Amino acid sequence: MQQKIKLNQFLPVMLGFFVMGFIDLVGIASNYIKQDFQLSDTVGNLILMMVYIWFVLFSIPTGILMSKIGRRKTVFASIVITAIALFIPIVSYNFVSILLALAMLGIGNAMLQVSLNPLVGDIVPGSKLASSLTFGQFVKAISSFLGPVLSGAAALYLGNWRYLFPLFGGISVLAAVWINVVNINETENEGKKRSFKDCFQLLNDRTILGYFIGIMLVVGIDVGLNVSIPKYLMAKANLPLAEAGLGISLYFVAKAVGAFFGAILLSRIPANKFYTVTVVLALISLAFTLLVSSLTGTYIGIFLLGITIANIFSIIFSKALQHKPDYWNEISGLMMMGIIGGAIVPLAIGIISDNLGQTTGMLVLGICMVYLLINSISSKKTVTG
């Protein structure tokens, strides 16, 4: 593991986090796809399965693949797949082609998240892992913020929201070339090469299982907000989609702000304490967002949600890696399987919203946050007890 951070290694890895943020295109894209093909909330959110189901199918195999070809090469392959996915909607835009593009985006992102996060551990000291991963989430949040802004601008000024795809595809190509030429000394897992069975047996560890469920729910919250914010604003304030979609950008700006300051604070404050405090604040922010009557107050609530959610994923992921340091590749694959929560939670929100309304559907997010609060307290006991 590196004792000093080298800029020539750090920058291409951070660009990888920028590409990682392209997965959040699915939030605003699902709203446009729903509009273009006249889909219900349930079916529109079910489309997310085409993105996130691949985290179940590819995460563990990617962890095993990393042990064979290395993390950097796996990152390269994942970015290439992402680039191909982003060019598909420009070549052909119909229901089948968009599902194919979303599927490839999901496969590429699954591989990228499994391989890029532990690759950070090869370029930073262990004491800086949580803050470095959080800084990566800051970079990812910038990318996520740009998606709704560029799609809205493309729709309003160019007549087609899909014009942002070639731009993001070009950035992916640049990232693939850069990561392919950089030299990184990768740390190897100790012991034998491990199998699928070895990976899944890690769930027998109650701490790892708790972190796995935590990853599922925090990703579910993030994607659930990503998908639900425009619909919530449209229902609450009768805004058009292009304008309501900017609510997502506000959320991701807040995530970027939260991740930036989180990267600083996590180098000074114990991760366990930070975890608990931010989840409590997230619950308060959600309650405020749903109860406030004014549009301005709703925007404030969305901003507060972005700030409080920003660091939870990085904290859980880094704690899982540090719990069993000899299983980095396998734990990374296992944790990334939890990203299927990005399909399950929004689907639950969609089903409830179709039947009981958008506000009631968003209460699912509160249930997820309550579990994270319990997990933050129990993981603190694991460390201190």
C-alpha cells in the first residue's frame, strides 16, 4: 500500500469516480423514458432493474476477476463497457435499445465500483482510506449533478435530452485511456485464490452482513431520491419535468458539498460517530422535506438530504474493508452486490406511490434510514465492545 499519494495515480482514479457517477443518469433518464414511452411509475422504476440487477450477477465474479488480472485492468474494462453503453442511445433510441444501453451501463458500473474502490487502497495510506473514498464520492457527486442539468439544458435548448450521452461517452473514452497507461503497484490478497463459496461465506460474519444490508439501503435511499425527487416536485408544485429534474441537481450539489466536507471531517472525527450523527440528521431532513408546505422549504429539505446522505456509503464500505483486510477483493464484490438496493427500494417506492401517493411512497426512505441508524450503533459496539 502507498505511504504517499502520487498525483499521477490519484487523478486518473478520481476521473474513474467521475465516470462512476454516470450511473446516476438513470434517475433523470427513467423520468424521460417514462414520458417518452408512456409508462407507469411502477414500470418506470422497474426499468432500474435493468441497471442494478447486474450488481448481483457481476459483483462477485468481478471480485474474482480482479484477483486474476488486477484491479487497474478491471477498471479499464469496466470504463470501456460504460463508454459503449453511452453511445447506444445516440445510434438507436427505442425501448429495446434503451434497455440494452441501461443493461450495459449497469454491467460497466458494477465492475467499476467493485474494482475502483479497492484500487484507491493501493494509492493511499490506510489511515486516509475513508476520507479518500469520500473524496471520490465528491467527484462522483459532481458528475451526478451534471446529468440532470445537461439533460434539461439539452431538452430545452437543443430539443433532445439525449445529447448529453456523446459528451459523457467521450469522457469515458478519455478515462479508459488514462487509467490504461498509469502505473499502480497493487497489493495482493494474502493466501489462496478464493471462490464464489468463499465470498458468500463472508456473510456468516454478522458485521459483514450488517454492512451488506447497509450498502443495500443507503444505495436504495440515494437512487430512490434520485428517481423520486422530480415526481415529488411535479406532484407537490405542478412543475414541468425539465424544471423538476433540476431538483436532482440540487440534491447532487448537496451531496458534493457533503462529500467534500466529509472528506475533511473524516480525517479528524471517528467514522463510527460520524456515521450515527449523519443518519440522525438524514432522518430529520427527510421529515422536514415531507412536512414543509412551501416549495422553497422543500428545496432546502432536498439540499439537507444530499448533505447528510453523502458520506454514508463510503463509511460503510471502508469499515467493511478494514474489518477483514485480507479479503479486500471479495468484500468489495460482496458489498457491490448490495447496490441491487438501488432497484429494490425505488421499486417499493413506485408501487406505494402508484397506490397511495408520492409522499407516502417516500416514507420507505425513512424505514431504510432507521435500519442505518441501528447499524451505526451496533457497529460502534462491535468496535468498542
